[in-house]
Amino acid sequence: MARVGVIGGTGLVSLTLDGPVLGNIDRDDALSVATPYGEVPLRLVSIDEGEHTLVFLQRHHGGGDAGCPPHAINHRANIRAMADANLDVMMAVCSVGTLHPSFPPGTVGLAEQYIDFTGRATTFHDASSVFTSATTPFSADHNGLLEKVLRQEQGIPDDAPLRFTYWLTEGPQFETPREVDAIQRLGGDMVGMTMPREAKLAMELNVPYVAVCIASNWAAGREPGDADRALDHHAVSAQANERLGPVMACIKALLKKR
């Protein structure tokens, strides 16, 4: 029996389970889970007579809307609630701005590393010195499975990169073109405002974590033929939510993993 947690955000505002995409839905319950850090709304889905369980969290707590802004998300409550669901793996779905020429908008890829120079700590250990290794911040085993799925779903050849480095920005403003230039020089392939904070907390709790990243737009200043094009949150979200076929294939693969 697989227990898979899925964390959605701008790239997965809500989870639609119409049709036998993941299997036969036995139960679909909305829960409010209490943690030491606050209440968290979760959705608990039982599939194929309880053979698989899907736990869905909207990281912004927004239901069908964007909800809480990225800089104000209660990540400790979110990840604590998900970990307490006894998951085999957490899969985050992220909408990102892309800098990498092999990761154009509309492509779904994976995070292999992250860079966080925001200067804001994200930890469960405020009162004691606990140092957690982040050499491999994402589950190599699960990333290997999801890479195969994403290549097959999108027709991406084996020699094309599909794993990238996520650069965490503070938000809620988008980046400037000069910030994007600096990010690329320092190794960033994509930019976003949330995911590495979740990855850090999952590592502290020893829960395998992967991030499926939807390239929803070119980062600021990188739009071909229109370097001055302004970024719009609603347009970014709409683009991300049009690429959920590969995302659903990833969820299905994790649920069926033995």
C-alpha cells in the first residue's frame, strides 16, 4: 500500500480526480489537522479499495484560489501535518520561471538541487543546534522514477536535461531582469518563492521529498523578442495549470510504486 502526499500551489491550485486517472476513488475526505504550529486543511483520498492513499495539501490554503502569499506560508505546520500522515513520499508541484534554454515554458521537469540565499531560516529546531545534511535534498530513488515518466509523457530524449537547480526568491514581487542575470551566473536554472523551505523541513523529518516543476513562463527579461514583458501572476498560474497531464502521470507512478 502506497501513501503519497501531494503539495500543490500555483502549479496545482486544486486536485481534480474525475475519471479513472489514478484508480477507483473509494473515499475523498476533507480534514482539518491540528499541529503545534497551526491548523492545516488536508484532503485524504482512498484509492482502489484502500490499496493506495493520496494526501493532498494546497500549500497556500486557498482552496480554488491562490490563498496565502508565498512569503507568509506556514511551512512548519504544512510539513508537520503531511509527515504525520505517515507518507512514503511527498511530491511538491511547483510553478517556476525558467532561465534554462532546455526548459522552455510548458515543460515539466524536476528539481535536483536548490539555492537559498534569502537569509531566512526554515527549521523545526529553534531551541537546539541540529544540523541536517542537504547534500542530496531530493529523493534520488523517486526522482529516477519520475524522470522516466516525464520523458515518456513529454517525448523528451534521454540526452536532454530534465533535472534543474531551483533558486529560491523571497517574493512576493517577481525578480528583476538583473537579478535573473545574477541568478543564472550563480547556477540557478529556475526561480520560485516556496519549495526549498518545504524540502528542508522534509529532510529534518526524514520524509522522502521530490519537486515536480512546471515551467510556466520565462523569467524576467528572458521572453524571446520581448525582454521588457511584465510578468502577471494570473497568467503564470493559468499556464502552469494547463500542464497537469505529466503531473498526474507522476502521481500515478508514485502511487503504484512498490
